[in-house]
Amino acid sequence: MTHEEIIEYCLAKKGAYLDYPFDPLFPVVKVKAASQSKGRIFAQLFILRGEPKVTLNCTPASAEFYRNFYSGSVVRGWHCPPIQQPHFNTVSLDGSVPDDEIRAMIDHAYEVVVAKFPKYIQKELKEAAQYTLN
């Protein structure tokens, strides 16, 4: 997947929006409900040594699974401090990880971040999703 395809996929999720908190060249995708003033990052896109990458939120168990299954292509969040490393994976976008798997990781990242919100925010996002499906 390309950065553009990842952004498009991420922005199709309820409450997702594009932001540039670190650098105008490196977008992040955040999620928030309409009632919130700021969101939480679930995908960070960047170029490292000329290669496109994405860092995604995850659970420690899923982080370990993907790092073992795609050894070398999925690594700990390269920019994360040690305390956060179990919760972020950096994925190489060189074709070594299938696009369907990257989409599954994005879905998981979104779910992990939404689960950190208070229940009323989770409900607001879920209701917004149901409203648009009908």
C-alpha cells in the first residue's frame, strides 16, 4: 500500500481526520468524536532512509505476533520511547506485508485507540457509524 492508499483507508473510518502535528511532510491520522476538541493518533506516516513506513497502534500481544510473523518488515515503533514500544509497530511499505494484512493492522489500530476513549465517546462514534450505514 502507498501512503495515499493508507490515508484514504484510514479516513473512511468514523471520526478519522488528517493532522500534521510533527512536520508538514509527515501526516498522522487521528480519531475523535464530534464532541471532542482533539483526537488520538492511530496511524503515523513517514519516510525513513528513503522507504515509506507507517506506525500503527496495537496491543502488546498483536505487536509481538506481527513482529514475529513479518520479522524485519514489522518492527517496534522506531520513534517510540521504550515504555511505548509494546504498543506501536512500524510497518515497511515495500510489499513484504500484504495489503490485506496492512488493512487489518489499521483496523486494529483504530479499534485500540477507540477503546481508550470513555464509553460515551465510543458510543458516539458507534452511533455515527450506524447512522451513515442506514
